[in-house]
Amino acid sequence: MWLTKSSVGRKVIMSVSGVALVLFLLFHMAMNLVAIFSTEGYNMICEFLGANWYALVGTAGLAALVVVHFVYAFVLTIQNRKARGSQRYAVAERPKGVSWASQNMLALGIIVVVGLGLHLFNFWANMQLPEVLHKLGMHVDSATMASVADGSGYIAKTFTCPVYAALYVIWLAALWFHLTHGFWSAMQTLGINNKVWFCRWKAIGNVIVTLIILGFLAVVVAGFFGLGALGA
Amino acid sequence: MDKNISFTLKVWRQRGPKAKGAFETYQMKDIPGDTSFLEMLDILNEQLVNENKEPVAFDHDCREGICGMCSLYVNGHPHGPATGATTCQLYMRRFKDGDTITVEPWRSAGFPVIRDLMVDRTAFDKIQQAGGYVSINTGGMPDANAIPIGKDVAEEAMDAAACIGCGACVAACKNGSAMLFVSAKVSQFALLPQGKVEAAKRVKAMVAKMDELGFGNCTNTRACEAECPKCVSISNIARLNREFIKAKLKD
Ligand code: HEM
Ligand code: SF4
Ligand code: FES
């Protein structure tokens, strides 16, 4: 299969999974903004995305995308290190036009995945997971069950803690760097690029990615300062 | 007139492919600024021969930027600090009196060191032999002129054909990827009517050979185009990806 056996194919896997995740982030960010304006509205969305078949299929799909992207990130990096050889240059200078993010995609990705773990612990483990366990007939205490759709409550609880707020800001910063390179790089890998579109994809990518990150950041800030519907 | 400069030269010395290499330091005195980098190495070698020492081995041929043989990694850049120029087109006036200049061979698993600053680049020949040619009868020059080709397309093909196969793109790449070279060789044909006929077969064969020889997966860092002495653009890599994906989807 050329997707796994050729270098270009492996990059296609990376870019398609990456772009799919960007589309998900766009949706997730838009959804989160509701929490700033309406507690009922946001918790309704949370209920809607509880342990229903469509939400579970979506979650499984996302998990698969992250695993594929993550596994191929390591496969590519290991192959590339081998191709580079063991002997390093004594003097190395980053040439003009080479972004810092482009040379540190794996490190940035690892920060993103650690942040994702924290995020699942803060939210998913209190919301969708107990509901699923409950449906499977396992015991979940009633206080947890009562708040599985209280997304707004968990946002307020998490981000009033300065340590969590700071960790989420670091996470979002790493994601911003990862995606400012990742977005146009994905277009380049898929071959939908040329001299004219190079600048366009870069600009489009920077706008989309910055909007995504600012949207998420707004919720962290609103949670931290208790603004809007996230106030007391 | 350029000023004369004196500087310290740190050169990678390695007796053979398997031998362990190390840097040797040499003091260079009163080198005129209009000496080319390779002429400066000739001066060093003459000194070494006079002292009954082994001269430094390095590749070179045309010394005018067209053959692609010269391959030195100077102060952290393939072909040195100048842009759009090969090592043989680099002049000592770029450096300052008292500088330390570090000279290394291309470093990539695909280009093993033969001796000192010389590396084995036959991997590129093998990729070319896999499909970097046109095997149909395209007629003579008048026949070519009978096919109208848009100016922008002709220019783009010519820019790709400017690649001299020096390997600086691989040397610059943190992934040891040969994509810029292969994409230039694929593009110079894929853009033109005579080359389009075999485009799908060519791109598959050349990428397969490139992968088989162990070159890395391109992650679009753009170090290659920044260091390429012929300013070959990464838009060629996008074309290579496009041609490859199209060819595979058709199969
Ligand atoms: C799970 C942790 C992650 C790791 C370890 C990781 C790592 C990487 C690596 C090594 C690359 C290759 C560099 C390149 O191709 O330019 C890459 C590319 C990319 N990543 Fe990630 N990443 C992760 C998470 C994410 C997430 C969550 C997203 C999206 C929201 C994402 C989007 C992208 C995109 C769009 C590309 C560009 C694909 C391409 O160049 O062909 N990554 N990632
Ligand atoms: S693409 Fe540029 S750097 Fe690479 S081999 Fe051709 S001329 Fe040299
Ligand atoms: S010696 Fe021919 S390009 Fe430098």
C-alpha cells in the first residue's frame, strides 16, 4: 500500500489526519465560546455530546486520528534521524526562511499530547466517561452522575486554578506553533500548492490557527477571571 | 583591490569511509580576498605537500558553478554563507581577518564520506537512472520548436532544470531528504509535453528509488531551498507530491 510504503504516502497520512484534527478544533473552539455567553446553552451542547452513539463514534474517530498522527510522527522522525546519519555537523545555522516550529514539530506535538492527557483528565473523565461506565452497568456515584453535563461548571472549576490556567496557556501556545507550520505543510504535502498559493496558504493557515487558539484562550481567560456566564 | 586576510581553518580529515575522522586546524596567512574558496584549499594543499603531509581531499571540477561537484559545508551552510552560489563561486572576501572557518563534508546517511571532504553521491545517479529521462522519440530540435509551450511553463521547467545535482539540499535537511533534487528532476519533464507522456511512471520509479536508498521523509522545513545554489523552489516538491498522489490514485 503506497500510503504506508512510500515517503510521500506516509506524509499524506500525517497531513490528512492533521487537517481532520484542525477541522475538529475549529468546531470545538466554536462550541466552547458558547460557555462564555450561556451556561444553559453550553450544558445543553454537553448533554447532546454525552454518551450517545454519535458522540461516541465521533470520540472514537478522533482518538483514532490522534493515534495515527502520533504513531506516524514517531515513525517519520525515527526514519528521518536514520536518514540523517549519526555524524552531526559541528557548526549548524538555521537558514533564513526556515521557521523554528518546522524543525521542532515532534517536540511541539508531544507537548500537545501531554496537554491532551491533562484535558481528558479535567473534563472527559468527569463527563462522557462516567456516563459510559454508568450505561455499562458499573457503579458511578450520584454526585458525579449529576454533573456529567455541567461543562460550564467544570470550566469554571478548572480555570479558576491558576496552575491549570497556566498549563492550558502553554498547551495552546505549543499548538499554535505546531499548526502555523502544520497547516501550510499539509497543503504542500497534498500537492495543492505552488509559488502563488504558498503565501496564500500560509496566510489562510495563520488566520485560521490564530482564531482557533484565541477562541480557546478566551474561555480560559473568562474562566480565570469569572467573566460572562462563567462568573459566579 | 580586496584586502588580504589571515584566518584559522578547521577541516574535517578522515582517511577512509570506515575510519574515524576529526578536525585538523590550519593557520592561513595573507590570503587575497579575490581567491576563491577552492583556490584557498589549493594553497593549503600546496603547503601540506611541501611539509610532506597528505593534502585534503575535496571534490571539484568545473569551478564555475555548473557541474555540481564541489560540496563543502562551510560555517554551518552547504556551499558556505553566500546564497545562490556554489562553493567554487565563494570568494574569501566574504570572510574577515581573524575568522575561524569550519569546513565539513555533506553529512547524510545517503552520502557516506569517501575521504576527508569527499562524499559518495552515486545515490543521486541511481535515482536519475530509475526514471530521470525521456525514453520516447521526441524528434530533433525543429520538432520541439513546432510544439507551442507557454512562456511561464517553459521558464518554470528551465528553473527546475537548473539543478546541478550537487546534493546541498540533502546536506541541509535535518531529515536527510532528497525531495528537492528529485522534485526538480521530475518537474523539468512533467511540465513539458514531451515529458508528460511518461510522467506517472517516472515519478513512481524515482520516488521508489529515493525511498529504497534510505533518504528521509520531507517535513517541509524549507532548509533545502534556502541553501540550494540554484535557488530551486519547493513548489517543485508540491508538484512531485501532486504527480505522485495522482499516479497512485490512478493505479
Ligand atoms: C499527538 C501529538 C502530536 C504529535 C506527536 C504531532 C507531531 C507531528 C509531526 C512530527 C509532524 C510532521 C511535521 C510535518 O509534517 O511538517 C506533524 C505534522 C502535522 N501535525 Fe501534528 N502532532 C500532534 C498533534 C497534532 C494535532 C492535535 C494536530 C491538529 C490539531 C496536528 C496537526 C498537524 C498538521 C496539520 C501537520 C502537517 C502535516 C504535513 O506536513 O503533511 N498535530 N505533527
Ligand atoms: S536541488 Fe539545488 S541543492 Fe539540490 S541537488 Fe539540485 S542544485 Fe543542488
Ligand atoms: S566545481 Fe563545478 S559547480 Fe563547483
